[in-house]
Amino acid sequence: MGEANFLPATVRGTSGSEAQVETTLGRVALPASAFVSGSPAVGKDVTLCIRPEHFRNANADVPTVSLGRGRITGSAFFGTHHRCHVAAGDTVLTAHLPQTDNPEAGAELDLRLKADSIVVLQDGAGV
């Protein structure tokens, strides 16, 4: 499967084809289709699975959602991308940023993603 970030969350509400989930980083609306092992249920604990390459910068040309902000604690250039470690509260995430970005340790990063790139795991599936 490759590298992935796992972020605990709780379903706080559902409406139509969307679910509101709350993480330690903040609350975000996700499509119900992100719940790969069943329908979202209010109060249920879930895990968000986020691949590092799915993070986008604020100038992305596609609609994105924000999980909050983090601070870059380290970065290395891997040729095709910058691999960054990002601290957000007590959570440490890995993000792959484009070659054209210039991430620096200490810089703040908006943790933006396309909502449909997040996979929601339920019932301990995959973790």
C-alpha cells in the first residue's frame, strides 16, 4: 500500500451524501463514499487514511478541504517531491509536496486535501 497517515476521528453528523468528522486537528466534511466499509454513523470512531501525496497547497486548481494547520519540522527533496514531516498539535504527518514548492522547517502549512482522496476506515479495518 505504501506510506500513509492514519488520523483518528469521530463522526459528528451526517446529511445526504456527506458526513462531518472531527479529528484532533479540526472538523471536516467528507463525502459518504469515503466510508469504504459501511455508511457513516453519528458517534462512531473511525480512522482517516491519508496518503502523503494527496496534500495540496492553498493554490490548488481543484476544490479542497482543510484539516487545519501544521508546522514543517523537516523536509528532504526526493527528486519528484519534497517529503515533509508536519507537526499539528500532538500529531505528526508526512506530506509529499510538489517539486516547485520550497518547504522550510518552521514554516506553517495548511493541511489541504481533496475530500474524495481521504479514505475512512471503520471497525478497526486496516489499522
